Amino acid sequence: MNDQGILYEVTLLVEPARAPALERYMRTHHIPAILRTSCFYNIRFDEAPEGKFRTCYRAHSFAELERYLQDYAPSFRAEFQADFPSGVTLTRETWTVRQEWQRE
């Protein structure tokens, strides 16, 4: 197990007209459902200007991320595609946390 954790980030570029529906979907349905899988212990949802959103999923280990990708991701991705067949471009990246600093 990596003491620092694994980050799985999904960046979404959304057509402006679709942004409110996408944000609502992510906050009320998609992210809570993924959190219930117990593959991630923390999920953060961010917004940047001009229809850009980022979801950062934090797992304790690569094995937990792999379990999500194998057991859950296909159905979540299919559901997302059915609800947003166009107007959203996704990129996915996996990061290994090396060190964090916090001000006390």
C-alpha cells in the first residue's frame, strides 16, 4: 500500500449549455454513486472557467483503483455516455502522491 495514495483525475470539458446539467448530475448522482463503491475514500469536484470541471478520486492503493476500473467503471461510463452522448470531452489520468505539505 502506498502511504500517500493514488489520485485518479477525470477532466471534463463541457459545452456551456450543458454545464448546469452536468454539474447537477455529477453532484447529486454520479459522484455519490462512485463513493458508495468504497474504492475511493475521498472525491473532490472542481470547476474552472469556461465549462471545465475536474473530479479527483483518491484511493489508498493502486489495487483499489484497479478494482474500480475493472468492476465498476464500465457501467458508470456507459451510464454517463447515455446521459451525455455529446457536448462533453473527457480526459483521465492516474497520479501517485509522493508528498503533501500542510500548514498547521
